[in-house]
Amino acid sequence: MNLETVELTKSFGGVTAVDHATVRFVDGKVNGLIGPNGSGKTTFFNCVTGMIKPDSGSVAYRGKDITKHASDRVARAGIGRSFQLCRVFPRMTVMENLLVAVRHPSVRTLLRSADDEHERERARHWLRRVGIDHLEHAEARNLSYGQQKLLELAGVLMGDPDTIMLDEPAGGVNPALIGRIATLVRELNEEGKTFIIVEHNMEMVMSLCDHVVVFDRGRPIAEGEPSMIQQDPRVLEAYLGV
Amino acid sequence: MRNDSERTASAGRTASADLGPALTETVVVAPDAPRRRRRWSRAVSLALLVVGAALVLSFPFIAPNPYILSAGVVILNYAVLSTGWNFMGGFTGYISLGHAAYFGLGAYGTGLIVKYLELPGFVAWVLAALVVVAISVPVGIAALRVRGASFVIVSIAFVLILLLVFQSWREFTGGSEGLIVPRPFPDLLRPEHHRAFFYLFAGLLAAALVAWWVIDRSKFGTALKSIREDEDKARSLGVPTTRYKLIAYVLSALVTGLGGGLYALWFGDLDPIFQFSILIGSYMVLMALLGGVRHLFGPLLGALIVGIALEYFKLEFGDTQFHLVAAGLLLGVVVLFMPDGVIPAVGQLIDRFRPQQTSIRDVSAAELLEQNRRSDASATGAADAREASGEASTRDASDVSDASDPKEVTR
Amino acid sequence: MHVTHSRRRRAMALVALAATAGLALSACSAGDDGGSGGGGDDDPIVIGVSLPLTGDFSEPGKGVERGYEAWAEIVNEQGGLLGRQVELKILDDQSNADRVVSDYESLIAQDGVDLVFGPFSTRLVVPSARVAQEYGMLFVEPAGAAAEVFEQGFENLFYAAPAVADDHYNYLADYLLSLPEGERPKTAAVAAMDDPFAQGTAYGLRDKLEEGGVEILVDEVYPPNTTDFSVIAAKIAESNADVVIGGSQYQDGVNLIIALQQLDYQPKVAAFSTAPTNPEFAAAIGNQTEGILSPTGWSPTASFPSNVEFVEKYTEIFGNPPAEDEANAYTTGQVVAAAVEAVGCAEQGECQQQLIDWLHENTVDTVVGPLSWDEAGRPSGAHLIQQWVGGEIKIVLPEDAKEADFIYPKPAW
Amino acid sequence: MSGPLFLQSLILGVLLGGLYALLAAGLTLYFGIMRVVMIAHSAFLILAAYLAWWFNRETGLDPMLSLVVTVPVFFLAGFAMQRLLVSRLKPLTLTMMSVLLTFAIALIIEGALGFIFTGTQRRIQLPYAGDSLDVFGAQVPVVKLVAFVLAAFALLSLYLLLKYTRFGRALRATIQHPEAARLVGIDTDRTAGYGFGLGLATAAIGGTALSLDATIYPSLHWHWIGPLMAIIVVGGLGSIPGAAIAAMLLGISQSLLQIPLGATWAQTVFYVALFATLMFRPQGFFGGRLAQRF
């Protein structure tokens, strides 16, 4: 198992966003996490990656407990993530955005110049992969939303994570770009990266994912292959609110 | 370095060319413009650096009288303090209005060590710097647990506490009567004393600037700057933000404390109300912001402008509080109209006069948003936020996930 | 408009500083402007002063300013010093030690004044005396009365008043302790500002009473910027001490008295430094002043010849009679003037040491009587004790100088 | 500590706490509406106190009558400040920059007061300044009681206004969920402006109450801003009842601690409470969950 949570719970005031969620994601696959709006997917993401502290329950990554880890430790353990409304460092250049994400230097190299040709080459590689290498010197705030999504993805990849969690990679971008992102995900998955993707775009989920978990009211209600999920009555109920 | 023709070629390329026909965004970006500017500005800054250093070093000889020289010392002291502040404020974006706390601790630390341990002034100075570091670590750990406005409140509270302690703990600190620090060079006449300290302050400033510069271009600096841009994002990329912020905070306290200690040795009379005043702390912020927190020489430039202006106002309107009004107005103008400081503002002004830029990025980015606008509520929210802020950073503000977000987009 | 003039000149020099920092050469020309003051015989003698015209000590600071101005006007009316007119350059130090130093530095080094007078308040006297010392200037001051002033090893400093702070209440202490057993106060409460002068006066009395067997029930210190006295007053009221001693400047004394009144505390003796001699004191505490005591180095009715002239001329100039701060400032002027007239010079350099030497060896007649100093600049006299009697403040001690009888115990306020 | 002295200090503490509560309520109101830490709040407080003093000196009338003018003027000033200045700041850096902006305003007010009224300490001379009431052997100063009643009345009015009026509902909606408020047709910008005005109006009332029994000088506001900041953090940023409770508790603690510790050390109670709150319960003790993030 790649990543699993046991009885993970988080509530805000009276609202329980994640409710005793026990979920397993499969290593080496593209995992999908779907569910209606407000079903707690993003909060679940945030709990797993240490952005917020869960009230109870545990998270384990490749057999190690990471429940209490702060988000930077989670990242260094090999889990990279993107944000629902993509987040880049607006007033840094595209290149600098990537250089932030290098696997973190030891104390000895901390004061070395960030202008490290080796890291730069790696950064250019990822920029080429996502297709924005011509923007290397542009400030991130001047990029279009779609370009920022690609930049964010490149930044995550720069940290060389084994597992990549994407929060709505298709949200707010045009269909052409969605196709490009999907292709990239598949390529990277073939190269050995595990993906966990929250997505509303059913077409994308169904075509891309190997394994899908369905969330409703803060807990998983179904999981399995996409084709099976599509026919699951509980899923239909959750989505249609019957 | 690639040659020019190659760069020009890449400049002409559009995003769509790279992303294939599927992507219709037409963002034209000129990647060579920043580079050319960088080279140009590097030459200019080098020239300015040489001229500036020469001016600073020769100042004690061209200063017409000891008073002007002492004003020069005060301004160098301000420059040290605001550069010290900028280790924290500039890199991480954590604005401390209470940095006078470390100025005061450095000064009082030096004075008290001389008084009680009877060590030579400069030994006391170094020891006091260590004391400042020792104090700043726990305070930093506590203060950096919170962000934004709470951090500002904590920083103000810290300096107010120290003021109370140093006023009240009379047996130890001398209370409101202040503390007299003996001169390290008792044989020097006053003008010579000023001159010696002018060079000491200049040396300290140079050391602080070099340290800032080293960090600025280091991996550490890049990580700190990512904290300034978006702390949660930086963490999610694996930057150990807590530790890095603390290091920056302690360094900042150290430089400020060293400035305070040197001030104590130079000035000789310490008074808690002056050493621990919010006003001194706010001058540090004003100077750094005015010059530009992202620039090595920003705080120095700000110190020069504000320092001279303060002296001018005190002399011209000395029997009134007019200098406060002036400082307040200046701070207000900086905050409202040029939050990035003078240096970028001047840079933009120069850009306006230089030949046609190839970049039409801003316009196209906005147009693009228009195109990309969808019925999707979250995406629309993002576009709104970007338009409102004029910046392209967006935040996840939907779901209940806002609890994880430090700097909610507030409308 | 001499003040404005001086400001402009100094401002010019600052512009020069800016120019030096920004461009390069132009500062040199400003140097000639500042370096030396008036050298010729017809030039006025320029006297530099820095005073707290704003901030914690602004009230007494302004009194000192009026005293200096009156002195200059009276001297000039009579033909000046050494046949030259005198001119004051007064700067505001905002009650800050850092300002006072840079003020004197600029007055001496930049403006090249011929003489300096001291600032107000002990806290500011020490740093400014050091500047003066390092430039070799004579430093006569009207307000640095605390013991520590004279322990800094200054050779150029002279305190222009009859007694140092600790001795201000000597007559009162002697009087109270000489009362018969049954009437003598048995307990006392002290509240003093954390200021060397205020503490010096209050603790002088406290220590003498304590030696005489009076029990000290409350002993509080508050920082100069304190405005809320309700709890200090509550403690004093709770102790119900016979004597209340306030080591006050002005506003703090007023606030403390009001807070004590609010708690309906009625002592037999209420002694406050400085505040009760202020002209606005009575109105500020609702005119319930009867019996409040204060030491003073000076009395408007004292018969020293120069004093009569001072009170008369001052009243003419300002429309109301002077108070103690004004008199102390005037005394400072008299002391310096006596030295200048005797030595025959008034300029920076050699002359200053001659002035200093002369003052160490001679006695000067002033509005507070003849003054002479020890090697550290301590005067060797005692202060008078005044009391509010029938709506006016009058000298009640010592016996031979009294204008009214001592009221004891103090009536309710 | 003896019984009567304790009672005395307790009463003084309650009277002080009432004033703190009113002022902290205003401060936390701005924060709730706009995520703005209004450093200039206490400067406006001192400004109002000066206006009351000046009014009293010029007319000889009771300083409380100056409220008729200062409250509406401050309300408008707050509205204008929000609409013209604060709303110009970029949302991304709003919190930090608003701190600096309001700090600048505080400096301008302090400087202007010094410029106009000089740095001399001022105090209103009231005929009943020294009067007091006897309550179980403790003396309750009449002026402090008047100031307390004024503050309590203002705080109660604020509470009723927020709780029961249409405007209050709009304001609370704006505080809790600006987007949702906008969706139901509330003009949130305007409402935020009114909220700011309301905050400044509390400063006007607080300043007048303060002027009755305090010595004022231009830089006095620094003495107030620290405790007020501490109060709103301890009470939970944005929570008015929290601010009021914290104000009362801290005011009483300060007053009681002054007896064993002395006036200066007692003031540290605010900062100790502040740091303890941040260490152990950054969201504040009485509601609000925003502290850590702002």
C-alpha cells in the first residue's frame, strides 16, 4: 500500500469535514478521489499532507506513520502536492519557482549559490516536460492561469516526489490543456510515480485513473475501478442527492 | 550564456508554439529583457558600489565639523539597523515593528556587561551579541508560531515588555535614570571618537551587507523568499520553513543587536525609553520599505533618505513634533503607492524611457483570464482575486479548506 | 528671530551632509560657515541651550526657557556682557537623552556658540555635561541636583542653586523631628518618580525621618510617563501614614494628589517636590492646596539686591511673577556672567578653562544668595521650605526667613 | 493584602476594565470586518481626549458634551478611512500593509497633536475631580464611575446595535462570510466602511471617558495600544464578547497586581497573557479562531 489513512477525522466548529475516513491508495497507480462539492476531499488532502492537523485518526505512507508530520516533512518523505487553485510564488521567476523545490540542501550547501547549474538543468528538464521552458525568466505572476498550473506541476516534480497528489488539475483550464496534463500524468506514472488526483472532470477521471475512491460527507463510500464505480448505486445517490 | 540572436529567437516564440496547436493562449514573453536589464543593472550597481564606498570612507575627512560627522554616525547606525531588520522583513516578509527590542538589548547588554563584569567594551559587545542570540531563539520560536498581524502584535508586545522591564528593574538596569557606558577609547577627543566609530559602523554595515548578499543568492535565500511569497506552498514543497524562519529571525536580531551594542559604546548614555521605543523600530521598517526590501541596498538607501530627513525636520521644526507627521506621511505614501520601495519605482521610471519593450504580458494575462473564465465557481473566484490584487497568485478559498490558508484573500 | 536664523544655518549644513553623502565635494563650503562663531568684539555673544520644550519635562523646561530669556533681556538692556549683546540659541531636546547630546554637539561644533547653559532635569544634565566637557566648555546648569551628577568626575560643571537634591528638605526634617513626642509624626509614605532629582529630594527627607524614628510604610517608585496613580494612592491611603512625601516633577504630583483626594486620605504633612511651586498648581488640584509643602531654592521675596531687580523686571516682561524654574535659570545666567566679566572673555578654547578655574575659586552673588562650589560643582547651601497658606505659597522654614507660620497638622484637602 | 485594599483595587480594576472593554471592542471590530489591525485606534482615542479637553477649556462646559460632535465626526472619519485608504491596499498583503498604514496614521495624529497642543501634559479640571463615593469602606471616585458608565453604555449600545438591527445583521454577515453576504444582497464594501466608522466612534467615546480622569499627552497612545492588542488576542481576534471579557479580566488583574508588584510590573500581565495565549491557544480564549493566521 502506498498511502493509507485510518479513521481520519477533522471538523471545523460544528462541521465535520472528514469523518472517520479509512482509505487506501494503490502504489504505482493513478488513484482518483472523487465526490460531490463539499464532501471533504480537499480537507482530506490537507490532513494527509500535514497542512492541517487531523482531530483523530492516522496517516501512514509506505508503512511509516506520518500523522503528526508538518507539511514540509511530508514533502521530504516523498509526497508532492498541488493546490486546488494553483499556487506559485508570484514574484519569483519561473526558474526560481523551481529552484525552491530542490531536495533540501544540507547545512553545508545551504549558503551555496542558488544558481547551481546542475539544479538549473534539472529545472529546465521539467519545464520542457510540462512545456513552459521558454518562460524560464518570466515572473510567475505574469503567467496565464494555465501556465501557472503547469509551473506548479513542474515545481512539484522538481522535488522528485514518489507520490504526487493533484487537487483538481483540470479545474479552471481549457480542454486542450487538460489533455496535455492527462498525457503528462500517464507518462510520469509509467516512469514510476504514483498519483492521487482529486477531480470533478469525470471524463478525465474515468479515462486516466486506475483506481477510484468516492467520497461523500467526509468518508469513502465506494472504491474500485472506474467502470465499476460508474455503476455503483451509492455513488449515483451521492451525486444526484436522491 | 547564450548569444543574443538565440535569445531574440526565443523571445519571439509564443506559448502556443511550444504547447502545440491545442493551446491557444497567446502570451508573448520576452525572456531576454530581464537578462539585459540584469547585466545593465549589475554594471550600474558595481559603479555605484565603488563610488558609494569611496564616499563613505572619505566622509569623515570631508565632513565640515564633528556635528555633521556625528549625524553621519547616526545615519550609518540606522543603516545597520534597517539592514538587520531586512534579514527578517525582506527575506521572509514577516514585518516586525518591535525590532528596537534587539537594538535595546544589544545596547543594554553591552553596557551591563561592561558595568558588572568590567570587561573591555568590545569584548562586552561581542558577548552582548551572544546574549541577543540566546534571547532571540526562544522569542523567535514563540513569535514565529503566528503569522501576519499576530506576528506584528507580538513584536510590538515584545518591545513594550522590554521597556517595562528595563524601566522597572532599577537595581539591575538603572531604570529610567538610564545607564552610562564608559567610552572604549577614553583618550580620544570627541571628533576623533566620532571618526573611529564612523569606521566601526561602516565596517559593521559592510559585514551585514555582505551577509545579506550571500544569503540573497544562496539556496537558503531562495527558500526564505519562497516563504515570503507563499509560506504554505513553500512547506508543501519541502522547505523546512519553521527552522529557516528562525535562522533568519536570529540573524536579524544579531545584526540589530550588534548595531545597538556599537551604539552604546559610541553614545555612552542609554535610556530605556529611547532604546526600546516603537518609533525606532518603525523607522527601521520605514527605511527598509522606502528603499526596497528586496534589494541589498534598499535599507541603506532608505536610512540615508529618512536619516537626513529626520535630522532636517528636527532642526527646521525642532520645537514641534512635525518630524512625526513627516515620518507618518512618508510611511503612508510608501505603503499606498510604492510598497516595493524607491529602487523598483526608479527602475520602472527608467524603463519607461528606454526603447519599446517587447513584453505585452500583463495585458494578455488579463485577456487570458477572460477567455478562461468558466462557470466553475472556484475558477471564477480565482480570476476575481487576481484582478483585484493585480497579482496572479490564487488561493484555495472554497470548501472548508480555508482553515489551512494563512493569507486568505480578503475582499 | 535669532532662533530661526540658527536653524536655517544648521539646516544648510544638513543639506551639505546630504550632498556629501550623495554627491561629493560641496560640503567644504559649509564648513567655514559652522566652524567658529563670533570672534569680533561687536558680534553678539552666542549662548547655546537645549531644553525639553516637549515631552515629559516640557512644563519645567519652558519655565527654564523663560528664565534664560529674561536673563538675556535684562543683560542686554544693561549693555550686554563685555560690551557685547548676548544671544540665545535654544533647541528642543524633547526630553530625550539622545537629542540633548546631539543638540549640544551641534551647538558647540556646528554653530560654534561662545558659551553654553545647562538643560533641565538631571537625566539630561549628565549626557550633555559630558559633551561640554569633551569640548572643554564651561557647563553651568540649573537643574541637575541629584547626587550622581557630581559623581561623574566632571570638572566643568556647576550647579546654580543653593543645595543638592538630598538636602532640599533638611529644614523640614529638622522641624518635624524636633516636635514633642506626642505631636511628632510616626509614619510616612513615599512615592517618587524614577528620576534622580525627584528621588533625591524625596529620599533625602525619607532617610532623615527614618533615622529619626519615623516608620516608612509605603515606598513606591513610578516611571516618568506614569499617569494612572489610583493604585499607588490606594496603597498610601491604606497605610494612613502621617506624612506623605512625593518625589514629583509637576503633572505626576498633581495626579497623585488628586488620586489621594479621591480616596479621601488626609495626612498630617504633605510634601511634594517642585509641583506646588508651579503657577498652575492650585487650579490643577481644585484649589485644595492648604498646607501642602515644597522645598525651594529661591523666594520671590528674598532681599538679595539682584533678586528684587529680577522679580520686578521679569514681571514686567512676562506679565506675571517668576517661579522657581525661572529663577534657577536666571541664576545660571548670573553665574556665567560673573565669570565672563571677571575673566574678560567669552569664546570657545582657552577662555573656557579660565572661566571654569575662576568659578572654582570664587563666590558669586545671585538671586538665591551667594553661591560657591566644591571641586565637583556641588553648591554648599540649603533650600527653604514653602507651604500653601491661605491660597498663597509662603516660606515657613527656617525660622529666620519665614513669611508665615508653619501649619501643622495639615488641614483636610 | 488587606480586605479594604483588595476591595478598593477590585473596584478600580472594574472601572478600568470597562474602559478597556469598550476600546478593545472597537479594535476587534475592525479586525473582524477587514482583517485589519488598527494601530491608530489608540491614537484616535487620544485625539478624542484632546478634543474633549480642548472643548472643555474653550467653553467651560462638561467635556462629555463634546461627544455630540466627536462621535459623528469620528464615524465619518472611519468610514472615509476605510473607503479611501484601507480599501486601496492589495488584498494579498492587506494585513501587513494595513498595520503599517494605520501605524503611519497614528504617527501623523501624534505629530499633529504635538504640533497643535505641544507636548505638555494636559488634564481636564473638573469640579468633581476629587470627589468620591463610599462603598463598603472603599472609595469610588466619581469621575471614574462616570467614565465607566459612559463606556458601559456605549458598549451595550454597540452590542444591541450589532445584535438587533438590520445594519448589525449585515455587519455580522460581512464579518462571518463576505461572499455569502454579497450573494444575499449586502453591500459589503459599504458595510465594512460603516463598521470602521463604528469602531472609530467607540474611540471617540472612550477618549472622552478617558479624558475625564487622566493626564493626556500626544505620545500616550503607545501606552494603550499594547494592552489593547493583548486583550483582543486573548479574547480571540474578531470576537467582541471575547474582547470585553478579556478586557475586564485583564483590567482587574492589572489593578490587583499593582499592589504587590507596583505599577510598572503589573502592566506586564497583558503581555504575559498575550504570550501565553499564543503559545497555548492561539485562537484566543473566548471565541474567534483567526489569531494564528493573522
